[in-house]
Amino acid sequence: MRSGNLLAIFGSAILASCALLGGGLTGQDHPLAGRVWDVRAQRFVEPAQVVERMRAARVVLLGETHDNPEHHRIQAMLFDEMLSAGLRPALVMEQFDTEFQPAIDAARVSPGATAESVADAGQFNRVGWNWAFYEPLVRSALEAGVPIVAANLSRAEARRVGTSGFAALGEERAERLDPNAVWSEERQKTMVAEIVAGHCGQAPEHVVPAIASAQRARDAVMADALARHAQGGAVGIIGRGHARRDLGVPLYLARTAPDADVVVLAMVEVEPGKHRPEEYLPPGEGPPVFDFLWFTPRADRPDPCEPLRRKGFPGASNASQQAR
């Protein structure tokens, strides 16, 4: 089977799994569900302690699994807690592409603005993203009068980066962001392994470097959006994989906003048989990739790798739920 057909099958399965609207949850009785693990302190903490730490930070990254309704409930609650404390952080969202920022800004200050009008102005992709999950965040930001910031590269831009390299970002932006400045061969190996796992173990070898380049460009652009609002505070709504300190947005943010105090909270779905928080972290002895793990039940979703197995790929492994 040609690689294009393989990726099309995989992409269709992922879109189907991400299109769940308020689907059910499993694992509510898991011993970790509902608990929060402080990765650095190696102990469980109360949600109020997480909120307190978030309020003291300049940048907060909330790493979600995009189709899990519990993750959306938690991050809306955390954002509202910050607003209720009198803080006014910008809401920085992976779900909006940067090219639509002027339209979002205009819609936000228009008379009678609503979350719906902002979503329409920002060309929110209601097929790829579940708007019902994100509407409460946009509504809260609108009511509080805080900036709503588009953070993502469009698919077309990411595709150009995958084909032509970081020069496709444009000379000024490529030089300013310089994704290679923070990269290493070891990081590339780790990202490649994540990409292969996320594609059911079947990503064609010649395609993976392009996917990695597009991913790195997205992370750098998201970090740039956050850095521009770090002084006044920013909350980033991003996929959990994007939130990794060793590979994702924080890596670039440390370069573009080196003085910003950054807190990274990953919302993590529990898995059967995994009862220790350490089992949910990448192996290795390096610095923590997240600051907090907030464990939640799993969203009911079809196995995105099953269509590949039906198509004759019996070795297709379960896709990683890194939610990149």
C-alpha cells in the first residue's frame, strides 16, 4: 500500500475518534483518577495547590487530550479560577491558526460579540475540533475582556514546512524562531519514536522527518504566541504532546521568554494496570517533562489502529494518546 493511502486511512480513523461529542468515560474507579501528582516533589497534591502555583506563574500550559470531555471541564475550571482571582491572562489556543488573529481581535471588540462570533471570525474548524468543548473557555475570556490568541500554524503552512523546511515560515520568522537552536539528535530520535507510535507503528520512514519538522514549527510558533503575552500572563490550551518540556512548546519558550515562570500541567488518561504516576512519564533520568499530572478517566473512543489491522497491517500497534 502506498504511504499516502496508509496515512489517509490513519487520518480518517483519528478524525472519527476526535469527533466524539461528550462521549462516555471509562476508568472512573481507577485509583489514580481525579488525583494530581506533583512531578518534581514526587507526591500527590490537592487541586487548590495547583491553582495557587498557576496564579504565581507568568505562563500556564494546559496539555489536554483533545477529545476527553473531562480535560475540557478541568481546564475551563482552572482558567475561571485564575480569572476569579483577578488575574487577566491571555487565552492562547492551539485551535486557532495565527493567520486569523486580526479577525479574532476585531470580532472580540465588536458590539454584541459572542463566543460564536469569535469562533466564526477565527475560522474555527468545527470538523477537526469539537467547538462545544472550547466554547466555555472563549466565552470566559470574552466576558473577562482578555486577549484571545491564535497560536497554531495552518495545515497548509505546516505542510510547506514539512516539504521545504523552516525557510517556508518566511525569512524573518524563521530567523527569529530558529527551531534548530534548541534541537539535538537525541530530541530528534525521541520525536521520531513518538511519531511512529502515534501512527500505529506504521508511519513510512521517509514521511516521518517531514512530520517532525512540521511539529517542531508548530511548537515554535505556539511558543512565540505565548511569549508575546508572557508579561501580562498567558494560559495555553494545547495538546499534551505539545506541552512536553523536552520536545514541545516549553523548549522554545525558554529561548523566546527566558525569564518567564512557566507551569506545565498535563491531563492524563488512566490506563488499566498502571497504578503508579511514574508509569505515565517518559523513561529516562532527565528533568521532568511536566510539572503536574492530573489523572482522569479515559474517553471512550474507537481504536484508531483497528482500520489498519483490517487493511492487512496485523502489526499495527495502538496509537499513542499523546494528543499532539
